[in-house]
Amino acid sequence: MTDLPKCAKCGSEYTYKDGVLYICPECGHEWAIDAEKKEEPAQPVVKDAYGNILQDGDSVTIIKNIKVKGSASDLKAGVKVKNIRLVEEVNGHNIEAKIPGFGTMMLKSEIVKKSN
């Protein structure tokens, strides 16, 4: 048995390697070897204000007061937020979390510290 992939077009198992291509002798289909190596892009490492690496599901504590747009009250330092979710960065905000009394918000990792 060979480690070569089956043909994506006809399913033949008689594919062979020719330079940077895989070729199917039965239907003539050709595809790049790199097409098989579809790797997930590495998620950037997100660190808190003290350099601790954050992961999905961590608990964090807010370390400074934050003015919340459209709200009469501020988000006070010391509020513990559980079960954060790391998201693709939007205007510097790379954490999504449910904050007690405020609901779901986006936070910057520079204003939180990892909690136990």
C-alpha cells in the first residue's frame, strides 16, 4: 500500500508523483502536492498585561477601570470574568467575554490578568 492520496476526481488509487504534482493515470487529473498540505493557520499567542499566555476558557480579572460606551456606569477594576474566548483581533480587542452586569463585550488583552 502506498502513502500517495487517491485521485480527487475519479478515486483511483494508482496515482503517482511527478516532480511537484500528483498525477492520476486513469483520468489524467493533476494536482499540486502542496494542495494536500492544508494546514490551519496558527492562532496568534495572546498574552495578558503580565505576559501570561491566555487560552479559550480561562478566567481573567480586569486591572483598570473601563468607560463603557452607552452605559451610565464604568467597568471597575477587579471584576473577574470567567470563560473567555479568544477571537480575531478587531481594533485591538482580542477577547470576547460575558461580563456580569454588562453582557457580552470585547476586551483588550492588555487590560486583563489571568486568574486561577
